[in-house]
Amino acid sequence: MRLDQFFGFLLILLAIYLGVNASARGDVGDGLFDGDDSLGVDDHPADIEVDDDAGKGNGKGDDDHDRDLDDDRSGNEGVVTRSDFCADVGATSQFDDLGNSHDEAVRCMEAADVVEGVSDDTYAPGDALTRAQAATTIAAMIDSANRLERSGVDLRALPDVQDARFADVEPDSAEADAIAQLNEVGILEGYVDARFEPQGRVSRAQMASILDRAYKYMTGEAFPGGADQFDDDDRSVHEDSINAVAEANVMNGVGGGRFEPNHAVRRGPMASFAARTMIRLEETGRIRPLD
């Protein structure tokens, strides 16, 4: 082998070595930030990664996508319209982008002043729910339940709180009061470094815990405990809440014994979860149906 060929061979080996190491470093670096926009309800690192694909929507209500990722296949179709709570809600809405499997729940929660759009005429049911939106929706649900409280019932209202106490929540932002109130009563929590991550995603498992805590806060009673119903939540710190909300028909699985705990909640299903929580309150005699 000539000297120039030998050195050429060495250069090829060096290039291959550098390429392999660069790829390995890139894989590690990418992995460090997986799920950073989806930090969850609490500081349980094993349960905060959210499947971002579940949160990607076109805002137009992709019905097939809803049925794949949310719990419409669990026998909950029509549960909103069959309820006395939503029975008298009209068929009109200020939002012009409905028409998916959650539109009746959106209209019901719109009438109850629980949900808001992303603009005056857009609800964006297929968009991922942010932690800030989750806070405002749950706080509005608690406020609405208290307004509809039946005589002799004593639901707990949210306290007045002056400061959200999170470094990334502007005190004069639209969601600051809701975040502060829910944090004060332990329904939604932040992080040890004083962050709330208002634009972070919310997983289905985390939403189960949020709804479980909200119901218990309002009523002083937990949802009825449920048996283990799903095969894919066994290592989740939210498993007890998942079983509880499923037993109460507030959230259910997606079929095949799966709950998809790490899928991101979207805005359309959030309306259904809130509606079913209020239906539960009405069916147990705590609140009146909507006029």
C-alpha cells in the first residue's frame, strides 16, 4: 500500500469515528429536553412525560382523532345530552369551529360559564390544553357549581388569594387568580423552583387527579373508589384517581383496557370532563340543572 493510500485510509476511519460520536452526542442532547413543555401537576418525574401527538390538533374538531385518543369509545356517547343538567341547553354557540364529538359538552359548559374560547368565535377543540387553561376551567367549574348549589347543600367555594406566587405567572394575567386559588387549596401545584409552567401540557393521568381533587374539595367526599380498570396505568402515581374518575363516569378509557395516561388532554375533551363532573354533582342532588 502506498503512503498516500495509507493516509487516505486513516482519514476515512477518522471521519467515521467523528460522525458516530457526533450522532451519539446529538441523541443524548435531544433526549435531555423530551417532554420539557409538559411538566405536570406535581413533582413525580416518572409521570410527567406527555405524548405531544395527542395534543396536536387543527382546532376544527377532528372527530376520528378524538375517538382515537379520548374516551368516546367507552360508552360515554350521549352522556351529556341524556343528563338533566344539560338538557335545556340550546343548540347554538358563539363558537363556529365545533361539530366534533365534544360539541354538546362545549355548549353545555359555555352555558354554565365554565369554558372560554381562544377568541370570540373560536374554541379550538383539537388544541392541547395548557396548564393555565386547565386552571381557569377548573376554577370556573367550581364557581359555577357554587352558583347552582341547591338549598341546604354547602359546597366549598374557592378562597380569595392575593398572589399566585409563581415566578412565571404574571400577577395581572387572566389566569393568575385561578392558578393562585387552585394552588392554595391543593388542586393544582407548581414546582419547587417557584414555576407553574402555565403553557405546559396536561396529561390524562394528571387531569384525573385534578378532577378527583376538585370534586373532593367541593363536596368533602371522594369519588367512589374503583377497581383497577386499565392495563397501562399500573406505574402511574395517578392510578387511584384514574380508577376513581372512571368509576364516577367522569373520565374513561379509550378501549382495549387502555386509559392512555400520558396522552395530552385537548380542549374538546376537557369540556366533556368538566360537564361530566357537574352532571355528577347534579345527579347526587348538590346542584340544579342549567336553565
